Amino acid sequence: SVSSYLKRKEQGDVSLLPSFLGFTPAPSYITKTKAQKEIYDAFNQQECGRGIKTRKDYEKYKKKAEVRRLIMAKDKKAREVFEKYKSEGVFSERTSFNRYKNLYELPSDVRLFKRLTDERKKRLLDSFDEKDKAYYMQYIDKKNKGRKRRRRSR
């Protein structure tokens, strides 16, 4: 379909024949492992109701999304756009481009796992099989191990 082709083109895959013959990638919910689904569920429960609050928040979100898209596309303009938005206050002074870039080079399930509270991480790890437990244990922040994650006040 045309929409499938446009989506794949946006992702950098411009092969025409498969999408016009009806061969498209499987939906992500089919390809996720049990552990990945549990991480997504836990993150959604944790973040439920904490959506975008104002137009200003939405504008910040769109600018951050633009930087993420550039990083994931490995576009050389990503750093320049990041620095521009940082000077506008979209990113905090403490946020470095390399740290932000490194975060978005991780798979999405790992990014979400890292953002979970320590308690949720522990509960998930307890429910995982040994293989998944070993994989996600490497993403536990060693500096903060054993401390509760504090929310920053706005």
C-alpha cells in the first residue's frame, strides 16, 4: 500500500516491491517477547495520567521527538538541532548530546526499563526467566542500586 511504502521510506527502507505485494513487517505487538510486553505494561502503568499538560509541554515534546528522529536516522544535523533546542530551554543544562544520543541508541524496551522505578524493576526481574533476567540486569544503574528513584519537582 502507499501508506506502508511512505512509512518504510521514512524509516530508510525504500524497497517498493514487497510493500506493493502486501508484504509488510509484522505489528510490534506480535514480535515482542513476554518480557518486553511486561516492561511496556509496567511503564504504561507508571506513567498513566502523566501526559502532556500544556501547549508549551507539547511544543517541547515535538522538538525532543525531532532530535530523537534525527539521532535514530543517524543524521549529522542531530547535534546541531539538539544544541539549538538546548539554548531555547527544551533540554536542561545538565543534558548532554552524547548522553541523550546514547539513550536513544538503546532498544525501546531497554529505554523504558531504565526509566522504571527501582521497585518496578525488581518486580519485573523477579518474574523474568533467567535469560531475560540476565539481559536486563546489565541495565540496572549501579550508582543508584538500592535507592528509590526520586521524582523531580516541576
